[in-house]
Amino acid sequence: MTDPPKTAVIFGLANKRSIAWAIAQKLQQAGWRLAITYQNERLALEAKDLIAELPGASGFMCDVTQDDQLARLFSDLKEKYGVLHGLVHSIGFAPEADLKGEFVNTTREGFRVAHDISVYSLIAVSRGVLPLMTSGGGIVTLTYYGAEKVVPRYNVMGVAKAALEATVRYLANDLGPKNIRVNAISAGPIKTLASRGISGFGDMLKVQAERAPLKRNVDAAEVGATAAFLLSEAGSGITGETIYVDCGYNIMGF
């Protein structure tokens, strides 16, 4: 008798270039059953077309800044699946105006929005999934090297990602006794909908490929494979960590 498939919920699907999509594909290939969320009606059409490509996957609309929508989502997930074993948080946003110019000019509202959407949402979804992870599980979020070193024009997102990585550690400590692991993947720059708003993103790609030991940029599928590993039994001893998947760029001094 075979064990029933494990189930994961994935936040952050926007289009086929989304890291969330790459992770969903790898988890589906590994036999996971997937619940995939998209933010709003504007993103629904493309998201639903992608979800239809994954046998057994279901789509749910949820804006993570709205507590009532989160409550409804986790109620629906409990009714449909009963138990969840994995959660992927692939969400990050800051107003475009705050990703240009000097960091010192970050607006109060831009700072608030970046931290609410990019950081607090991880706390909110972790709290929501907790009653459904009755047999333990894993939570994975996405970060970037700008959390650790200054990346020009990444600005307030770098500060938000630093807060996100600290949040991973605090959540790992809280949830560890419940056999729930929490980790971050620090991916190299990848062309996604979110990255379009970063001024000078093309320069980031160019410099990364020149200086990384592997002399190239990372592929979203490689990030997806790492997420699948972290959520699998193979990653059962790893929690509170930031795993770099950036072709080695972070090890270089210059």
C-alpha cells in the first residue's frame, strides 16, 4: 500500500517566468499534490492556464495583504486537503519609485509596503498553515544577496530581504518543536515579473554571469529543484538556513 501524496500550497504565481512556477513544476514531478494561489483577477487567467498543466493541481485566489482572504484560503485548504506538508512563499514587492535612485530617499509608505508584502506575509501564511501541518512539514521562501551586501538600486528590497531572512530564523525556532522546518533560498537574479521594476536589472545579470564561479546566471528550474529538496525527506535536518543558489556568486570577494 502506497502512502498518499504530500500536499503543498504555493504563493506567488504570476506567470510562466515566476520562480513559483518553476518550484511547482519540480514538486509536481516529485509526486506532490499542489494548491497554487494567485493574487487577483488580473492574474487569474494566465495562472489558471498554467495550473491546468499540472495534473491534480488546484488554484485559489488570495491577496496575502488581506487577513480575511488568508483566513478563507486556509479554511478552503483544510476542507479540501485536511493536511498540508509544504508551503512555498515566493512573494516580494516594493513600489517601483523606491527601487530607483538613492536608498536614503526611500519613502515611509514604500518602506511599509515592502515589509508588509515581502516579510510580514511569510509570518501570516506560516501562522495560517500551522493548524494544517499536523504531521510536520516544510516552509520555503525566496530571498536575494541584496539582504547581505549592498546591491545598488535594490534599495528597500535589500532591507526587506534582510528582515525576511531574520524572520526565517525566528520562525524556524518557533515551529521546530512541531517538526516544521523553515528555510530561505537566495537565488541569483532571474528575469521575472517582479524583477522588471528593479532599475539596472540588466547590469545585475551581466555582472553575476561574469563574476560567478560557474560563469553564468542561475536558471529558475535550479531554484525549483532546491525547493523540492528542502521540502523532501532529504532536507529533513535543515531549518533556519539561507541556501544560496546563485552559481557561486556570493562566495566571491570581487
